[in-house]
Amino acid sequence: MCEPEWPQPDRERMILPAPVGFLGTGMADPEPGLFARLDAGHVMMMGDNPALPRMPARPQLMDFFRLRFSDITARHLLTSAARALEAGQDEKIVVACLLHDISNGCLIRTDHGYWGAQMIAPYVSEEIAWAVQYHQALRYFADEAVGYSYPESYARFFGPDYVPPDYIRRDAEMAREHRWYMTSRAVTLYDIYFFQDTPVPDPELFTDIIGRNFRQPEEGLGFDSSPAAHMWRTAIWPNNFL
């Protein structure tokens, strides 16, 4: 269950950003400065951060959409899933679209397909998790036979001369030969490659589909002792010092 409200509001709880948040940015390492401030009135952040909406005691999937995802990520995932649903796609593809960038929303952007697949693997079919993992690589490589072109926006994001690393090319080639190729490729087809201010689909559209395709643990995501529970807890308490 979520921790109780911090019992000593007179203390300032200081946040140390995760190393992936500042390495390579030119920012000075904030850790020594925060340590120097530790005293009776300053401690490190642990538990619920009052600057964030508090999660329910037993969080379910849509709680993370509402309370932890950035607006742009929630809009992106709901819109991608709605596009697949409107096209009459199988529920497994709708769910893969709904979850394909879940890591971006509340955890980490680097290698988001791989992180996201691990995060959802205990709760979805193996095929859905596979599709989420391999959309990471497939999106860089066109397949005109099924209507997928390299996104124009990627030239703006990465530059026109960007070349994906070898592991991405290797995984894309492997995925092309896999029996679930079109499940993952469909994620790239219904993905949105430049973020626009469009109406947000009603999350209720997916309530029944989630119920049939996402195993919500009774204890709540993060508290069921699954191999990915720690990833959901990280999203619940993203500012914990340890």
C-alpha cells in the first residue's frame, strides 16, 4: 500500500534527480550540495511527494495515466490506441498501442520499448509485450509493402543523417522474420510521430479491452511482487532518494 503522508512537514525534503536526468547535460552534480544541506530541517525525499498527485493504495493501470503520465504521453497513447480501435484492429494490437510508450510516460525514455516491455510483461500476453519491445527498432525502418514509411518528423528530431545503432538494426531484422512481426509493425502504423494538440480520447473506451487483456493485480501495480513491481513503484515514488 502507498505510504502514509509524511509526518514531519516542518522538514524540507530535498530531491536528488536520477543520474539519467542530468548526466551529459552540463549540469553540475547536485548531490554534494544537497548533502551539505542535511540538518535537522533538511532531509532527503522519501515517500509521497506533496507536489505530485497521490496514488491510490492499490493502483491500477489507468491511475498511472491520470496521475503520473505527462499530458503529452497520455494523449499520445490514448490517440494511438483509438486509431487502432477505429480501424477495427484486434484487441491485442489496441492494447499494444495503448502501452507502447508507457516507459516514456513515467519511467525512462532511453530504450523505451525494451523498458516498457519489461514493465508490462507480467500483466499482458507474451505477444503484446513482444510488440512493445520491437516497435522500438521497427519504427526506424520503412516497410512500404504494409504502408509504413520512415517518419518525416524523425529528420527533425534526430537530423537527416541519423543512423540507428547496430543493436537496433539487428533487432529490426530479427523482428521482420518473426511470426509476430505484424503485431509490432501495427504499433508503428498507428503511432503518431509528431505530437499535436488534438482532442484526447475518452479513456473509458478502453475499460473493457484492458479488463480482457491486462491482468490487474489485486494488490495494485507495484505491490504484487512481480519481476516488474519495482518499476511501477518507481513511477509511484519517482523522487525517492533510495
